[in-house]
Amino acid sequence: MRSPRFIECPQPALAPVTEAAAGLAARPARIPPKFFYDALGSRLFDAITELPEYYPTRSEAAIFAARRADIAAATQAAVGTDMTLIDLGAGNCCKAESLFDAFAPARYVAVDISVQYLRDTLQRLQQRHPRLETIGVGLDFSAQLALPAELLGKPALLFYPGSSIGNFAPADALRLLREARAAAAGGALLIGVDLVKPVDVLQAAYDDALGVTAAFNLNLLRHLNRLLGADFDVRDWRHVAFFDPRASRIEMHLEARRALSVRWRGGERRFAAGERMHTEDSYKWRRGDFEALLREAGFRDLRAWTDEAGWFAVMLAAG
Ligand code: AVJ
């Protein structure tokens, strides 16, 4: 059996502690969504994907279940047979692994902000796929997709499922897509995109009856307490999520229930009652607009598959 190899990329320009502290001091306060994903946050996100209100995971899975052979054939035609599968934000690697039979990759590169999470996941994955060359890359690609040079140059399939692209404002999404096209080196991108749909469906997905999304959002404060030595009391804050039709995005915020002050290592600030901290944007695209964005990023030969309701799209774009 082979063993997975791990590459830890150098830290981004801004260290996580510096970035989080700057966001907390900003007006209005704004913490990037990558800070949701500490150990508990990752588990809470997994729980979100099981909620009846959270349609994206199920819609995307339904598309792959119904169209797997078609998607695999189109992907192999675009990338070739000696396929390197580069999984952006691999997490538990389940989605990529479910494609191994149909896609038959020669090499699997799992990229995630948390290399620690990847270590356990990839050890177990390697046991199930003993001959697959498996590489784990610890990289925060939210500011720049700077993959290690040794992995670049051969046509690759960049796999970016789950509509994580929704966390990027259109201009930043375009930048990431351009970087993905460069990394694909003549291969292709296979991406999940959440689409515009009735507002009540969107809002329920981000404000579920059980309060799991609220816990996911509030857990950010516990993460900041650990990361920054902050003294947030989670009970002082409330989860807020709504769809802004003009920006075509869900916004998530944490709202102070009363006037309070927060201290952390190297800083302090007051929040008025009702003051909000912006924690996430989740953009919802019209299919044609996202296809135009892919073309603007230099992709061609676009294919798109949607679920029956037309709520989610899986798109393939040649580099
Ligand atoms: C992982 C970014 C795709 O935007 O739907 C789920 C994160 N936030 N519920 C999304 C999320 C609140 C999710 N993405």
C-alpha cells in the first residue's frame, strides 16, 4: 500500500490571528467564514447538510446520482485519462471519493485549510484505495490559489463542489476561477453552484427550525475566544440570516443582544445593543450569469447539469 504525502504550504500574507483581530476591530466588524471551521464548526456544518431545510448538499448529490456517467464521460473527455483530481476544500473527502469509480483518477490531491483534518481522513482513504497516489495539501486559498509548483503543469481536474464559490463576491470569484483555470493547465473545472430560488426556501436553509445554523454561526465566537483569547459570551449574541435580493446573497450576522464590550489579546471594543458582526455571504447565481463568469475567466466548452427543481447546478468547464 502507498502512503499519503502531505505538503504544508506557507502561511498566507496575513496570519489567522492577525486577520481575525483586524476583522473584529473593523467597523462594522467582519470575520471571514473560514473561521467557522474549527473541529466543532466542521461537525456542525456536517449536521447542517442533514437538515431538511438545507437543500444544497442533497440537490448536488441528486445531480451526481442521476448523471454520474454523463458527467464522468464529459470530464474524462476534457481532462484525459491520466487524471489528477484536485479537490478544493476537501474536508472529509467523501464527495471526491464517491467519484473515484467513475472518474478513475491516477492521482488525488486533497486541498484544505486544515491539514490536521486531512491527515486522518487521507490515511483511511488510502486504505480503501491502496494504489492511488494521494497527496494532502494544507492551504488557505481564500486570498490566492497558490498550489505547490510540483503539482502543476499537467492537465488536472479541479473539483470545487458544494457551492463554496458562493462565499466569494463576484469579483473575487472571478479571480479564483482564473487561478483555478491556470492550475488546471489545460484540464477542466467541475464546480457546484447554488442558484437563485424563492426567498422563503433560501432563508429557511440558513435559519433552520432546529437552530443548527444558529449554533454554527455562534460557534465562531467560541473559536475566536480560543484563537484570540477573547471573552465573548455566546449567550449575548443572536444568529441573523436573510437574503438580500439586490446583491443576490444570503448574509449571516451575529447581533449583540445588549450593549457589551469584548476584550482579546491586543484589543478591546464595545458593541451597542443590536450591533452586528458580519460572518458570511453566500451568493446565489443565475445559471447564465455564472456561465458568463466562467467564460470571462477563460473557460470554454461549458456543460451544466441541474436537479429537477433547478435549485443547484454542477458545471464542467474546460481550461
Ligand atoms: C460551505 C459555503 C457552501 O454557503 O451554504 C451553510 C456554508 N453557511 N450554512 C453555504 C453555510 C450556513 C455553505 N458553504
